[in-house]
Amino acid sequence: MLKEHEISQYFVGPLNLNRHTKQANTVMGMPLVLDERGFDALDMLAWREGTPFTSGQFYSAVWGAGGCPASRDTA
């Protein structure tokens, strides 16, 4: 059985997500315009569909170990 980090492309509902290229399309081939963080957020929500997670887990998955961007210095 493949582990989550070994899967580079998968389908969820009408979406096709490619982790290697960080691109998402509808099954009809229409591209979703997302920046890297947007893709990471969609990937987290799509991959864990129906699975609860904390806001800390979400922020960590999207913004890395630093967590919530509001907690960072932006100077």
C-alpha cells in the first residue's frame, strides 16, 4: 500500500490534484488557478476529506513548521 507522501496524483470528487506539479484541474480538464499555498490548502482538505484536524495541523501543513502566518514577524 502506498503512503500519502508517495502519491503524486489523485482524484477527489471532480478534482484532479498533482502534488508533483502543484496543479489542480477539474476532471473535465479545466485548470484551477492556485498559488503554492492555495494548492497546499486544497491538498490538505482534499486528501483528508471527512477527517477532522486541528487548525494547528492545517496551518502546519500549509505554512510549514512555523504554523499560522499571523504568528510570524512580517517586518
